[in-house]
Amino acid sequence: MAITSQVRQPLGFGEAMVSDWQAAGLVKASVLKPVFTTIEQQLVIRTMGRPSSADDKALREVVGDVIG
């Protein structure tokens, strides 16, 4: 899913705040966006971090809401 630091309130359908954005290695408070894509592994330049368990749960809930 896409992640953006352009936080707008109220959040739109399928969006969720990244609550532990600093621990995930993000520079600013960020939002998960309901935009899905796949990327070939060889195109990944670096890993920015990993979501906390709370953010992982929010991610799974958003995916469930968006794709059913």
C-alpha cells in the first residue's frame, strides 16, 4: 500500500494513520492510502522499516475494508 506524509483530516475511505511512524523509519507523521501495487524485489533500493504490531493490525483492517 502507498504511504504519504500528506495528512488530511478527516481521513478518507481506506486510509489509516501510521501511529508509530518514527519506529517504522518514516520522516513525518504518515497515512496509509488505499493504493495497491506490486514491485519486483530487484527494484527495491532499501527497506525503510517495519510497521509496529498496532500499525500492522490497522493495515490489515484497511485492506479488509478496501478489498472485502
